Amino acid sequence: MLAKRYRLPIQHYVKERGRSKSNRVFSVRVFLGATAVNRFGVVIPRAIAKKATTRNQIRRLVFSFLQSKKNHKPVQDFLIIARSPIVSLPSKDILRALTDLFT
């Protein structure tokens, strides 16, 4: 899990517009950094995964991937939104999709 200073308060950014990039599994919105560190928020809608345990499992997987990206320059805020095929994918495919987005 990421430390609190690296987590984005997603309630303030869900309806904001930023630069976006997406693939089949994720959509990422990038905002100018308001703090001195990169911040990350992950949104997994209930329509995608009904059970909270499934949503939290995916969220933990994404946050573990983001541990290595927290010192990335330039400083930005990232909002990562999951799409529907994520529930049926194995974890290695989810990590591969994240790697494609962040390279």
C-alpha cells in the first residue's frame, strides 16, 4: 500500500479533466502536480466488480505496481480508472497493461 502522501484524494479529481491515455484495461488521467510528490488514485467502479473484496484485491495489485513509480519525474497526479475486462484477466496481464500505460 502506498503511503498517504502518495495517494490522490479521488473525490476531487473524478470529474476533472486532464490529459488522458487508455488501453483495453485502464484509463489514466494525468493532472499537473499540486504537491512535491507524485500522487496516485485508483477507481474501480462497482459495475465492474460487485464484491468489495475483488475491487480491493485489484486496487492492492495496482498500488503495488505504483510503488516503483512514486519517484517518477515530472511531478504529476494520476487517476487510474479500471475498465470492464479487468475482472477476468490474470494479474500478470493487468501488470502488463499498467506497464504499457506508464512507458
